[in-house]
Amino acid sequence: MPGKFEIYKDKAGEFRFRLKAANGQNILSSEGYGKKASCMNGVESVRKNSQNPARFEKKATKSGKYTFCLNASNGQVIGNSQTYKSSSGCSNGIKSVATCAPGASVDDQTA
């Protein structure tokens, strides 16, 4: 089930992407990039790295909730998840990124 990458500019003028599942829910968000080309490279990195389960890092927060990040092969964080109430919900978020990212379309909202 493909999702959609939305490319947008934040209030600071940096380019960012968010991966949305087919139901429209945000499942992964990026850091800010100075150039659109770098942001697009981030999208391609998510497509590639989301297919390797070892690239996901699941973390428990101090409040007992869960998040995950997706890392590139060099260990750099490509994207971060929302916060989940349960470990199983977080695991489902990881599965959703792995399922949606490879075939996700790109919606460039900066054009």
C-alpha cells in the first residue's frame, strides 16, 4: 500500500519531507535541509533504507511511550516517527514505513 512523501518548506525556510501512509497519517518526518535537492536525496534514502530492518531504531521515552528513527548506513538519522503509546504501536509504525516508502509518490508543495 503506497503512501506519499510531502515536500514542504518550514517556517525557517528549510525543505523538509514527511511520509504519509495511505490513510493520510504522518509516519515519518525529516530534519530540515537547506536545498531541495538534499531533501529529495533524503526521500530516496528513506526508500532504500526502510527495506533494511536493522536501520530502524526503536526507543522508549522517559514517559513510557515509544518512538523510532530510521538511520542511513552511516548512522545518520534520516527521519523520526511520531510518539506511540505502546511498543506494538511503534512496531506497526515501522512496518508501515517499510511498506509505504518504496512505492510512495512525491507531492512537492514548494512548487
